[in-house]
Amino acid sequence: MQSDLDIRVIIQLHELLMAGRAGNSECLSQRLGISVRSVYNYVTFMKNELNAPIIYNTQTKCYHYDRDCELRFSG
């Protein structure tokens, strides 16, 4: 799965989460131009590998960060 991930999508997802505009999986799928299954893969990767504090609020039906989150990428 990791080899199929695109850093540009991770950055876009992070920016949407930071702005509070992520929405649910279907919204993210449309905004990011990826499948709903891929949304789940990216969220899982970010949570497990990048320790991103992403949660899904069942009341608002939106993904968001549970606390402040700063992702740094160096090359």
C-alpha cells in the first residue's frame, strides 16, 4: 500500500484537515480525486505511520484532527 501513496495527496489531506474542511470519506474522495477506498488508506497511513491525530466525528460526519498537528517533510 505505501508504494501507491502520493505525498501530494497527503499534503492536500493535511491542509483540508487543518482548515476544518475535510468532510467525510465521500467528500474527501471528490476533493482529492481518489477513490473512497484510497481515502481510508491515506487516513490509516497518516494515523499509523505519521502519528496524525485524525478522528472521525460521527455527529458531524467529518474527519478532523483531535489536537494540533504539524507534519514535516524533508528531502
